[in-house]
Amino acid sequence: MEVVPLSVGVASQRWDDQHLDLDAAAGQISGAGSDGFTSAVSGAASRFLTQWQRHAEALGTDSEARADGLRIVIRDYVTSDEAAGVDLFLLSTYVAEQR
């Protein structure tokens, strides 16, 4: 399996953007209210808005979790590359004969 590390960073930013957009949408849904409806449907409209707000918030939370997970992957890439760099430097000390 091949992964381009920078693409993981781009994907994490996009998930962060989704999180922010969904949080904003949840706020807009929350502020919509059911005032414009007749009393016969205002209860159903209120429940509908509440469910959509919760759904948008849940999706936002999931998006943030995905972004956080991808940042952990990036941190692992950086850590392993740093360790490989140290090993490569140590290996380079054996290139020349020591007397």
C-alpha cells in the first residue's frame, strides 16, 4: 500500500473544513425555529429541526474525529522519518574507515 504523506495532510484539512461547515449549519438550524408554521405542524417542525441539528452536530463531531485521526497518522510519519534520519546519520559514521 502506498500513501502520499502530503495527501493525508490535505485530507485532514478538508475534514476540518467539513467540521466547521457542519457546526455552522447546526447553528443555523438551531436558529431557524418553527415560528412560521401553524400550530398544527409547529410541533413536528420543531422535532424535525431538533433532529437535523443533532444530526449535523454528530456529523461535525465525526468529521473532527477523522481529522484528528489523520493528524495522528501525520505525526507517526514525521516520527518514523525522524527516527530513520537519525539511523541514517549514525550509519553514515561507518562509511569511512576509522583508524
